[in-house]
Amino acid sequence: MLEIKNLHVKLEEEDKQILKGVDLSIAPGSVHAIMGPNGSGKSTLSYVLSGRDGYEVTEGAASLDGHDLLELDPEERAALGLFLAFQYPVEIPGVGNMTFLRTAVNAQRKARGEEELSAADFLKLIRAKAKTLKIDADMLKRPVNVGFSGGEKKRNEILQMAMLEPKMCVLDETDSGLDVDAMKLVAEGVNALRSEGRSFLVITHYQRLLDHIKPDVVHIMADGRIVKSGGPDLALEVEHNGYADILAEVV
Ligand code: ADP
Ligand code: MG
Ligand code: MG
């Protein structure tokens, strides 16, 4: 599904190398987690996958289902089924959440050669999905993320994901700033979407989210590289011993 090979990325504006050879291969239906200290490049990896400006790929490759992601616009990547839930969801003043989602869903359907959803069908769908994420009608009418609490923004990201039904979902610290109940809601939202054809990359600084979203593979990222990979036990090791032991072991 997602294939990243020897990815090197620097900042466009500065001569600063951030990713220094990331290798990652995610099979259909599997859930991978990336953990790592602050500043190790986790968010940068998600930004580069999404096609955000400001980063330059100096070496390596990234593909989704065999399509070279790095050649494509962000919209084209989304049409292929890539979805990113950001660490800091953006606010879009003046654009109603519902309108935004309807536009996104229909653009996605169009790109896939499917018919647009009727207003009635869309409403039915979004109400059902919003209900499971405890998102009320009021939140659907307000401008995208404007005035939303941290927890509401994160749940709204998962609602977007549920509506777009992507193939490859990347969640960047979707758990940060959430209380336990909100985190469980987010995890339930993700778990409800797990399926054979859909993969997840869950980026998290802390282990607790992984109690609720059980990963198949856990990677540790440090200084722009994946330095260790293992099973769910690796996350528990980090929880108990912190990153220092693992980093000392690999350096
Ligand atoms: P993480 O998500 O693991 O905390 P980031 O990807 O956010 O790490 O950051 C990796 C490193 O790159 C950090 O040292 C950060 O300061 C730097 N960095 C990332 N983006 C920028 C930017 N736009 N300008 C300056 N430094 C940046
Ligand atoms: Mg960070
Ligand atoms: Mg980050």
C-alpha cells in the first residue's frame, strides 16, 4: 500500500536536513505506529506525504499503490485515497463544516468516477457518522474548526476521515491534547474504519493511544530515521523505559 524508500527531506528555506533516509512499507489492512522523541521528524514525514509546501525531497521515493506520490498535487494524492489527520487541524473561517465535507466527499467520488451523493443521502451519512463520534449538529454547521476545542477538532478530523473512506490514513498525534474519553472516541472512530483494504499510520508521542488502537508494527523514529521496528511490545518498552534506552542501543 504505502512504500517509502530512503526518503531524505530538507527544508526549502534553510539548509536543514530533517529526514535522513526513512524506509517504511505498510501492507494493505495493517496498522503501523511511529513513536519518537519531539523533533525527530514525525510530522515532517506526514507533511511530505501530503504534499505540503516548504519541504524538498533530496533523495528517495514514496508511493501509494504503485503511484509515485511525490509527483502528485495534494488533491491528486487525496483522490488516490491518502488521508492525513493533522497534529494541528486548520481553521477555515467562512466555510461551514458540512459544506466543506460535502465538497470534499463529492470531489473524492468524482475523482473515483462515482456519482455525487444527493443532499439527502449525504445528510443521512454524515448524521450517522457524526453520532458515533459524539459530534452534534451544531458543530456540523459551524465554520470548519473555528472555535472548536482541541478535542472537537480531533474528532472532526476523524469525521472527515470516516466520510472520505480513504485507503491510507495517516494520523499525526491525533491523541495530543485529548482527555481519556475523547481519546477513546477517536480510537473507536479509527477502529470502526479498520478493514482489509485500509491501512493506518498512527504517529504518537505517547503509548496510551496504542492501548486503544492496536498496531501490528511499531517503529521508533529518531533524528530523521526509523531506528527500530518491532511489535506492540516495543510501545510498552518505550512507556516503561522512555526513549533513552532504545536510542542508546541503536546509536
Ligand atoms: P516531530 O513531529 O517528530 O516532533 P517535526 O517533524 O515537527 O518533528 O520536526 C523535525 C525537526 O525539523 C525539528 O527540529 C523541527 O524544529 C524542524 N522543522 C520542521 N519543520 C520546520 C520548519 N518549517 N522550519 C524550521 N524547522 C522545522
Ligand atoms: Mg512535535
Ligand atoms: Mg509532530
